[in-house]
Amino acid sequence: MQLKSSRNKYELSQFIQQQSNVINPVKPGGIWSPSGCVARQRVAIIIPFRGRQQHLTILLTDLIPLLKNQQLGFQIFVIEQFGSGVFNKGRLMNAGFFEAFGRPSFDCYIFHDVDLVPETNMSVYTCEEWPKHLSVAVDKLNYRLPYPNLVGGVLAFRPEHFVAVNGYSNEYWGWGGEDDDMAARMIQMGLGVCRQSAESSRYRMIPHDPSEMPYPARRNTLLSNAERRMFNDGLGNLVYKRTSESRQPLYTHIVVDIGSEPLTLTQQ
């Protein structure tokens, strides 16, 4: 069954108004749980973010109805990088885990790229026995998994598994690398990966300008020693500062200062 894209029907304000008029609306901060039954799981959706408000609008207006239909208790966290320095998605996702972990307990933490939108309602946003890769079939990749260890895009973790791998690496500045590094961590810790069929895990990638890739040689070096670094690079050594937090109608918006790339990189 195909999901109809909300972005063609509603501006964000109209979608918010529609949500406020239903019997059990999403609460400020992007918080919701089903009424009259126990939620299947309590899920934290963590979206690393900077400067893609239109993408965020498209994702939320499609994702929220899906989560509600699956009878999940959820809270959506948009973790925005402070400043204009080089983007570091791994640090943002680690910071998002810490921010969500300090609130009412979640069974599942789902790390979600802002430009990936589910095309069907069959992609189940829950955690399983092993970490779960949801974005198996992406339109830009011809709905095929390019290589077996790909876990980027949308990835779900039980909290104990995310802690076991020490979260994401903090060292990947610019686009790419942190997801393949995560795959190496999972293999090192003996964690398998769950996937639904490609037919039930179809996603579309929202078009956008090419992302910055400033340090390709550095990225390759990091990937070559991912297993050796994992216990000294991740949740355990993350340093960040929350600069602001606000409860928006559909999500909790947290801005974090994660620092900037090392001077040795900027001189390369």
C-alpha cells in the first residue's frame, strides 16, 4: 500500500491544525501515545539536522501518521548543529541519544536521515532482537541494497545495543563514513542486523544539493581502523553543549554545540 505524500496537500501549518483537531492529537514536542491501549513500543525518533526545513516538513507530515497507525508511543527529536562549521552527523546522533535517554524511558531509538521518507506503511518502526535497518530500498539506489553491510539512512537500536557499540564515531566531519563505521562496530560486537523485505521497506530520497565531503582521505583512514577505535571514540568521549531546547508542535527541537573539526584537518 502506497502512502500519499502529505506535502502535496498541506502546508506545515495546515497539517499542525489538522493534528490538533483529532481525538488524540500529537502533543507539543512531538509526543504521542495511543489511547485505550498499551503502546507496542516507546520509540525515540532522532533526526540530525541543519538547514533543511523543507525536508523536515515533508518527513514529519508523512512519518507521524505512519507512527500513529502503528500504535507506537513516540517522541520526535530534531537535533540541530549549532554554528556554520562542517557538519558531523555522528556527534549529533550521539548527542540525540543522550538527550532522549535522559527522559521517560524508550524501548527503541531510531536514527533517521531527514531526507528519507517512507513510501509504504509496511516499514515497521520498532526494534527487534538485533539492530534494525529500515531503509533497505531507496529510490536513488534503484531500490536495491548496494552492499550487505549498509546500515545508513534509518537505523533502529535497543538502548543496550547502542551503548554496547559505544554509539557512533565522533570523528567523521562532512558527509559519509559514520554509517559504515557503525556497521564495523556492530560486526565487532557480534550484533546481527534485521531487515524487512525490500518491498516493505521502500523509501524516497528528497532531492538536495550535494553534501560537503572535505576530508576523503581522512575518512578512508578512519574506516580502516574502525574496530580498534570504537571503545575510545563514541558515546564515552562525546563532548557537547545544549544551547537551546524548545517544544515545537510536532517535535522537540534541540540545538547542540558539538565543537568544530580539529585544526590539523583544516590545514590539510
